[in-house]
Amino acid sequence: LLTPLKPLYVDRYVLYGHAGTALLIGAVLDRLGRNRALALAAAVLLALLPVTLQLRTPQSRTDDATAVARALRTTRADGVLYLPSRRRVWSLADPDSVRRLRDVALDLGPAESGTLYGREAPAPAIRARMLATERIVAVSDPAGQPLDETPQERTKRRVLADRFTPVRVRHVQGALITEYVRVP
């Protein structure tokens, strides 16, 4: 009941609860009678309209996959790197945004690996692929987020820091898009 005043959950994780709420509201409305039920339903709809409209705006989300896709379409990079690998999900909604870019760390795609994000190559293979790529665009969390400490993630960060220089940084809602050029 307090969620409209102070959100306790991200809405997409509790959508299944709406079916139960609708059944409960229907039972209450049935008990009230037709005229009172219609008046109550109209009042509830009017009260919830601002919340419903706000939830449908990009500003209500912690990240904006559409903005990430737009940024990736305009990059001049040869390869794409997701830091951490779970950020690959930002490209799933619009795979055309990265179709011309080689996913430097990906070993098996989602279909071949039977997973949502695919499976990344071992750290030495990622390092070799990165060093064979002239320009890389990194899709990462904004500053201040905890870093994954897998060998692959440590390798990505180390190679970018040691062998690449950033040439363009873009902040989009919930993401950081950084283009790097390999240092000779």
C-alpha cells in the first residue's frame, strides 16, 4: 500500500502482483454495488494517472537502453566491450546498434551458449583481441558502481588503462560510453 508513496521495489519486478491486486479490487467493487463501484473506480483511476504517466518516462528508469543504442550507433570504433559483461543486456533491445562492431570479449553468443548474455572468452583471449583492435567503445556502469572482480573484468580494465587512451566520453542515463584508441 505504501509503494505509490515510497517505492519499495522496481516496478518491473512486481508486475505479476498486479493480477492479484486486480482480483482483490474486483471483489471489493462487487461488494460495493454498481454505482458506488463506478464512482470509486473513477476516483482511483484519476488518483493513479500521474504515477502511471511518470512510470512510462525514460527518467523513471535507472538506465536508458535506447540512449545507449543511439550512442553506439554513432561511434567510430571497431569493437565493443561491456564492463561488466552483464551490461551486454543494453544491446539486446536493439542489436542493430552494435551489429557492425565486434564484441571483443564474447566467446559464444546467447543462442550458442544458451544464456541471456552469452559467454565471454578467457582473460588471455580477451587481452589478445583487445590488443588487435584499434578503436574500442566501452559500455560501462557510471562511476561509483562496484567493480566485478572476475579475471575477464580485471583484464578488460587493465588493458584499457595500460594500452588505450580515451578519446570520447558520453554519459547517458545509467551508463558511460567511452571510446578508446589503442596507443602504439
